[in-house]
Amino acid sequence: PKSTFTKKHGQKVILKLEKEMKRQYYKDGFHQEQSITYQWYTLDYLLLLLHASESMNVDLPRTIKKTVIMALDALYQIVIQRGCAPNFGDGGFDNQHDIFYQFYPSENKLSI
């Protein structure tokens, strides 16, 4: 079946996303929930969005790109000393059974 999604629809979606990002993220890049899980979870999808937009040659507003970079930086600020960020869930830093994901901001190739 042929998609009825148009460029006009895409622009509306991007404007709504931009509005929500302004509402949900502080200027320093931290998510309003102030939770590592929210920071990590939302950032994961925003990075997928950036990757998809680049591969489809869709130009996102500078404000969205800047917020993603600030959110990456905010996550970096709360990374534990070993250079790992905790996995999703409520275990936090004290649960030794948590799985940790390596996080290397020096490999970040995003630019605004």
C-alpha cells in the first residue's frame, strides 16, 4: 500500500517534536524527570532520529540537534568514573547485577 505520509505531515511532526523537546529538556541538556533512565531512554530514540534524518537527507532544526548534543553532554556528566552508564531500571549504581553500557563521548560525531 502506498503511504499517505507527506512532507507536510513530516514538518508538523518535527515542529511538535521541537516543542516537546523544549518542554521536556532543560537548557543544560538534562531531562525534566532528572532520571538517568529517562535521560538514557529518550536520548536513545533521539539519536536514532538523527541517524534516520541524516540517512534520508531530512534537515532537522538546529534546536533539535543542539538539544540532543546537550543531552549527550548531560549524560556524560553523570557517568560513573569507570566510563559506564547504568542500564535501564531502578537498580541504580548500587545494584552489582546491573549491566553497564560503555559510553564514549569522544566517539560522538554529531555536530550542529
